[in-house]
Amino acid sequence: MLPDGDADDPPRSQARFVSTELVRHIARWKRAAPRLTVAFVMGNHDWLLTETAVRAEEAAGRLTLLEPRRLWRYNGIEFLGCPYSPPTPHWVKDYERLDLAGDRPPAEGGSVWDPERQSARPIGAAEHFGGRPTLAEELAAAPTPGGPWILVAHSPPHDSRLDRLPNLTYPIGSKAVRRFIEQRRPLCALHGHVHESPQATGAYADEVGGVLCINPGQAHEQLHAVLFDSARPRASLRHTVL
């Protein structure tokens, strides 16, 4: 959704995109569909700095940021967001976490946004992952919805048809997200992160513990999306390429 952060100038390369390009796109969409509401989570290519820019636009009523410690209610449905993913080879680490307690940090570190220095700084894997809650701990602290709800988690559940890459023989999704879905049982779960998974498995939806989980996939030149009625997601679900 956002351009990759540039370590030499994260404010200009990504955060400024939110307050210029992204809000212009949203304004255009809302002119075409006045009742449209835009809600999303951050992801592992995003800087923590960019979240600050997103929150400013949220305060202005232009969009909604979904997060794990706060439920957002819309049209009778509650939404819970989770931006984190298990460690990846990508170098921005602000939204990466160890998946489960006892997991070992990867060999390589990366970079994070340092609010005090107001710049990106290199960080070793042990320092970064050892100083933050695991993804499982982040989800364990999530509030319990009081009615129908939808999970929007950047990382897909582990060992599903939604977390495969064409060049790897093993799944790369989150075990913590899978356990959370099986235990908390949302109405459905929406994911991204592994953009090539539908191409690798031939499926953009899967059942995990009886819960419908969806990863539309993504491509560089075309937008992959799913559309569904939240009152009957299985019966109405369809995939489209725009």
C-alpha cells in the first residue's frame, strides 16, 4: 500500500506519501463512493514513523488504523488489527516480532526508526527481537470482542494455503496468528504479507479451525482484492483483479 521506506530519508519516502498521495487517493475514492470508509494495518515494510503520519490522518477523519489493543466498530462488526509478522529477510524491522516464546532471533538484524534521533538506525537481531513482546504476547493482550468480529492480521496463519512462496518448500506464516484464530474464532480473518501465495497454492482462501481466512495476494501492476458481505462471507466471497 505504501512505498518502501528509504533508510536515508524515511519521512520523505514513506511518511510524506501518507499525507500527500494516499489521502488524495482516498478523497478520490470517497467522491465516487461517499459512504466508503478506509481502514488498514501497518506492515513489515513500514516505518514506525509512518504510523505517526497515519494517526494524524486518522485524527482528521480520513482513515482508520486497526491495531491489536483497540477494537474498531463499523456497521455492527468489530475489527481487530495486527500489523506484526515473524522475522523476514526485509531490512525494516519496526513491525517484526518473534512469533512464539522460545523462538530464536534470526542471524541478521536490520533498521528501525529512532524517535529520539529522528532517523533510522541499524539494530542487531538480538537487541531488536529480545527487547519486544512476541507476536503471541501482542495478540494475547488483545481485547475480547463482544459480538461478531473480523481479524485483520498482516501475517497469514502458519501452514495454510495463504503463507507459501513459489521458491520455498515450507510455510512462512505465523503460528501465533493461527493459534489466535483457532482460539478466538473471528467471523473471518483477512491477511496479506505473502503476496505470491495464491499464485503458489492456487487458493486465496482457506479454513483454519473452521474460520474463513483470506489472502487476496498482490502483484506489482494489478490490484488483487476480495469482496464479500460480512453477514455471509463464505457465500458472497469473490476475488477480483482490478
